[in-house]
Amino acid sequence: MAIRLPAHAFAGNPLSLAKLVQSPNSALDKLKSLLLEGPAEYSTPEVKILVLRKGRPLVRSLDPVADSTPIWRLGWISPSQVKEVSLDSFVYLGSGKEEGEAYWAVDVTDAATGRLGSGSDGLHFVELRTLMVAADWADAGAMGELSIAGHARALLDWHRTSRFCGYCGTITSPIDAGRRKQCSDESCKKKIYPRIDPVVIMLVIDKENDRALLSRQSRFVPRMWSCLAGFIEPGESLEEAVRRETLEETGIEVGQVIYHSSQPWPVGPSSMPCQLMVGFFAYAKSLEIRVDKAELEDAQWHSKEGVKRALTVTDYGKAQRTAAMKVNQICKGVDQGQSLASDFKVESEKHSPMFIPGPFAIAHHLISSWAHAESLPGDQFSSASSL
């Protein structure tokens, strides 16, 4: 069945919501002292580090009890375990609710970190997409950890791709505990702020409101259908992007465009991995489909009843349990494979000619909101109104 969530996956970061009890720069001073001081200082438990390698966060998995599903959690470590990493490589994620509690992330892809994440200590680097599927969607703690991991990956990826000033080409340096960067040329000194790529994602609906336009890309697993999506051009509004992308990819002309909700998406393609998905309902003014084969494998109108059936017979809980077991095996060093194919074997015993992305994706909520005739344009994610 379609699954309802109190917030989108990767949203609701508990660190960003927590009241800051210390400034980023004071937290940086403390981290610096911990990295430079002797071993006695390394016992400070309130300073926690999340390490990532090639975009994969370090995690641990708790073994299942009886018939329960394994639970993964972020593998926070102490500063002493990454003391060989440059201070400039750390980014401040936020503070906890207690005084002195600080959370950091660091990319150790090019660092010598010994056996960290080898599985011998119960910790392993796991693909964020796999963790996304494996997270217990009913567990607020698990979803909070997922959003922290997504934030860390997005911030570290921004550091990787903003090494040089876009104004003069000089190398940049981190400031404000890694939350900003600044050109190192004294004559320039431009400050650079984290950026993400906005993407419109839209469910196109016919005039009678009984069919939705769904598409397939060649990279999709077999029989998966989803919403149209596309990047925003300079000087273009969100609504204009929805209309243009729909027309370019499918030949369908769109009229009214209504906002639904938005979702951070730090698991995009390698060329643009960190995106903000901005979701809309869009009402078609034409019906004839002309697919741009350079963009899509196919696009078709699907009836509301057909979509309901797909949502009903797809076992999203099975997908979550399968992925959670996979993470558990990876953390034990048993399964080093990171293929996502098995994560999407989500069908129940009943067969459907199609299935919809899982509840970790905004596409799921756009489609299920429409299929189950909930009031449009909004639901629990938004007090949406027509833009």
C-alpha cells in the first residue's frame, strides 16, 4: 500500500532544528584543540564525527531481535580516530541540545584511516541510496539520521566542487566551520555559499482527473514508472519550468500548475548529486504524447484505477526489510556488493504491470495523493496553494 510519512525522506534534519547552543566558530576551536591535544582529551563524548567515503556515510547495524528487522544507525566516531585529517576538511553539521554537543562530518576518501569502515568493528561505508530504502519510515529517529547523512553528503559534495573561486579562479578556503567558503585572493575575497540544484517534478493530470501521465527512463528498473522531472533554466519560474519540461519531453501542453511540496534529494546522478525536488500537480491542456527519446524511454497515460492497483500490490515494507538486511550483512563484512537491484524487488504475491517509486521519493507522494483522491493540491507535507 501507499505509505504516509510525517515528512519527506531527507527533510526534518534534527540538528538544523535544534537550538544552537554554541557558534560554529567556537565549536571549531574546540575541535581544533581535540585534534591537537594529547590522548587524554580524546575522551570528550559530546563531539561526534560522521565520516564519509566516496559519498557513503559510515554506519552500524543492530542485529534483529526475534522476527524484527535490523536497524541501522550512523557510525559516529571520536576526533581521535581521524586526527590525521586536516582541520579544514571538517564541516559543522550542528549542535545538540546539550552544552558542548557538536556534530561534524568529514570526507576521508583520500585519507589514510586504517581499518575504519572495514567491517571488523561493525562499521561500514554504505551507499546513501541503500540506506534511504533501508530506513524504517515509521521511526522518527531513523529518518532523522537519514536526513543528517543527506545533509553531510550535500555539504561535503559542495566543498568538493567549489574548490576554486568562480569570479577569479583562485583557490577557496573554508570559513565558518566549513559552512561557507571564501576566495583566498586578497583582492577578491568573495564569499561562496552552499548551493543545490533545483529540480521540478510534476504529476501531469488530464482534464477529467482520471488519468496521470507517467514516464520511464532507461536507467529505471523494469516496470517502474514515475513522474516527469527537469532542471530549471536561468530566468525561468518554477511554473514555467514545469510547462516547458512537460512539453519538451512528452509534447503535452500544460495549463494550471499547483504546488505540492519539496524534498531535499542528495542522491541524484553523479553529475548533479544534490538537488531540491520541488513537486507540483500540472493539468494537461492536450493529450497526444510525443516522447523525446533522448530524454525518456517512454511516457503513457495511466488510469487512476491502474495506479491504485500498483500502489496496493507493491510491498514497500518488503523493500525496506530486504534493504535493512542487506545493510546488516554489509556492516558484518559479509556482502560487499552495493547493487540496488534487489532493493526494488517489492512486489507482493499479486502481479502488477507497473510499480511506483517507494515512499522515500516525493514522486510516491504526488502519485498516491492523486490516486487516493485526497484534496488537491496539498496534504500533510504542505498547506499548498496555487502559485
